[in-house]
Amino acid sequence: MTPLEQIIHRQIERFGLMPVSEYMTLCLLHPEHGYYITRDALGAQGDFTTAPEISQMFGELLGLSLAQAWLDQGQPPEFTLAEIGPGNGTLMVDILRATKGIPNFHQSMQLILVEASSAMQARQKSALSDYDVCWIDNLSHIPPKPLFLIANEFFDCMPIKQFRRTNEGWQEQMIGAKDGSLHFALGKAVDPDAFPQAKDMEIGQMFETSSASAAHAEAIARHIGAFGGAAIIIDYGDWICNGDSLQAIKDHKKIDVLTDCGLADLTAHISFRDLSTSAESFAHVSAMTTQGVLLERLGITQRAQSLAVTMTGDVLENHITAHNRLTHPSQMGDLFKAIAIVPHGKPLPAGFTA
Ligand code: SAH
């Protein structure tokens, strides 16, 4: 049993069944044993690889798209460039390199990284040692000026709650402990009309909600609606995600979500409908697009070709594979989706449609 598993067992013995949301928060961000606190999570040596870790092209193209939105909004002379959940800092490094040549962009920006884990902050600090960066641990500290923000694979680690439709109505799926191991158990029934958007789901099916995701989407849209700016959100999921999407990844493989607490990355699929609903009272939300289509619209093939000119051998092979991984429908191209958020009446960042 991992030390965190012991803590979880004790909490369940004391307080009873634990909601999945609390389990995710403990596994990911427990101050001593949480996954993002202790593990070298990202990259080939870590447990999972994100798009910016695959190729520099991802951050370059998205950085230019955000910078285009800044130009379209009249180049506000003071703005925040932010990433929420910046991982190793690779995405922001690529965004900054690609936007260096845009007159006044770097001179006008305040660079802010929103990161909950001090261990991840330390990694970001070394990746971004050439820049003046300010770290905050939640969005409420974003300064009152236009905000140009990117979030890649951030929302998937937001805690979710799971509900199963039963003959009793909706019952929350909880986590119990017995004979030294954790197991799923259904909690008390909640109002059968609690989730009107899931009213057609059959008995036995599962529905997931994330109040943390909704609160983050709302905070980003509220800020952009009030002060200007643009956000690009990319993650794996779909417009509507029904079913049980909770998964644990360790050493690039799926494992049982109730074992190796604190040693595996725990994520859930994003329902972009829910993100959009939370955001759209405050700002305009684009149509959802797939990552593959977005990157093609931003010119990834031309960029790949121009980078390839000086490459040979394994480097060239890896570059071609990376392009394919990011864009091909059978790889990340279709699995990952994107939306953009801008103030009502302002143009969307390049690559997005209304
Ligand atoms: N965007 C990066 C890495 C994503 S991994 C990339 O594309 O490579 C998820 C990141 O979100 C990690 O840095 C993790 O520490 C951070 N994180 C997790 N929960 C968070 C929270 N509640 N607030 C801020 N950051 C969080």
C-alpha cells in the first residue's frame, strides 16, 4: 500500500465513503504524496507525453494564434500572457520563442503561470529562466487587464464527480475501503431530475460532472468578458462525454484507478458542452474543433516542411512521426478537441470558427 493509500483508507474509516472528486484531489495534489507534487510526470521518461513535449510546432502555432488575437484587439499595451497548468513549461517556452518577433508583444506582456504544485513551479522556473515570470496558484489572482491564456491538458485533471443512473434515481459513485483495498460503491440517491442534460440515459449508465472545471471556465470567460483577451483550451474529450472516463496512467500505460494512489496520473475526459455552457454567459465561445483540424488550419504542415529542410536520419523520422501524432485522426488529431473564448463581438483567434 502506498503512503497515500494508507491515508485514504484512514479517511474512509473515519468519515465514510469518499467522493471520486476528493479521491482525485488527494491523488494529484496531496501536499506530501500527490502525483504532481512528487513525480516527474511528463515526457518520455515520465508517465505521459503531452503535445508540446512531442513537438515544438504545437506551442509555436498556438502562440501565434494568441498573438494574432492580441493584434486583432488593438494590441493592448498592457496585458497578461498566461498558462494554466503549465507542466514542464515547454508549451510556454515555445509560445514565447514564436512570438518574440512580434513588435511590442513581449514588451507589453506580464507573464503569469497558474500552477498548484510547487514542484512543478520549480521545473517551470528552470525552463523559463530567461523570462520574468510570476506564479499564482489560482485564477482569482489574475490582474485586471486583458488576458491571453492557454490551457492544454489542464481541465482533464480537474476533479470530477460520477453518478450512476439506478432504479433509485441518480446515485453518486463513491470509494469505499475493505480488507486492505479500495473499491467503488454507490452512495445515497440524489434527485432523479438532478441532471436534465442526462435525462435520456439508461439505467446503469454513468454521468460525470466537474464543478472545478465549470468554475475555471467561468472565471476565464468572466475575466475575458470584462477586460478583453482570448483563451485557447485544448484537451481530450468531446462535446458530450457520457460514461465512465476516469483513468489512471503510469509509465504510459492504463492501470486500475484505485491502485498506486499518488503514483499515477488520474484524468477524466472533458465535456466541451459543459465548459462552453459555463463560459458563454460572460464571453463568446467558438465552435469546438479537433486538434488535428486546428493545427492544419494554423499551417502545421508548412511549418513541418520548413523545419524538415535541415533534418536528416533519425531526427527527420522523429519529426515526421511527431507531425503525425499531433494531427492524425487515429492519434491525437481527433481525440483532442479545442475551443476559444473571446469577448462578445471580437474576432476569434486564428484557426477557430464561430
Ligand atoms: N500544459 C502542460 C501540462 C499539463 S499537466 C502541457 O501541455 O505539457 C497538468 C498541469 O496542471 C501540471 O502542471 C499540474 O501540476 C497542474 N495542475 C493540476 N491541478 C491544478 C490546479 N488545480 N491548479 C493549477 N494547476 C494545476
